[in-house]
Amino acid sequence: MKLDNDLASCVRGALAAYFRDLDGEPPHAVYDMVLACIEKPMLEYVMNHAGGNQSKAAEILGLNRNTLRKKLKQHGIQ
């Protein structure tokens, strides 16, 4: 799917820039950093696409509705 390739390319590019910009400093908690950067805008977009309907958004995301609610709260969304 084209989106998968586009998204993967964006992530690779951002990571390449991150590691380049470290300028010799050791990387730290890259996994958590990437998830934090991606998760909030993804949740915002899907919630908007679902018209604010958490059940529909959870289905689109492949999450349990309670998990979605927890993540929305963590990110200060709705």
C-alpha cells in the first residue's frame, strides 16, 4: 500500500535527521520518542475522521474503546 511506504519513508527520514543532529551525543529512548511524536496527531486525525465517535475511532484504529479513551486522556484529547 502506498501510504505504508510514504509513512515509512517519512519516519526513516525523520530518524536519519535525528541521528545526524545528535552530533556525537548518544541516542536515548528513541522508541518512546517516536511513538509520542506519531500517536497524538494520529489519534486527533482519526477522531476527527470518526466525527468524535470513540467507538468508530477505536474500530478504525484496531483498539479497544477503553484503550482509546486512556490514550486520548494521556494526550489531552477530548
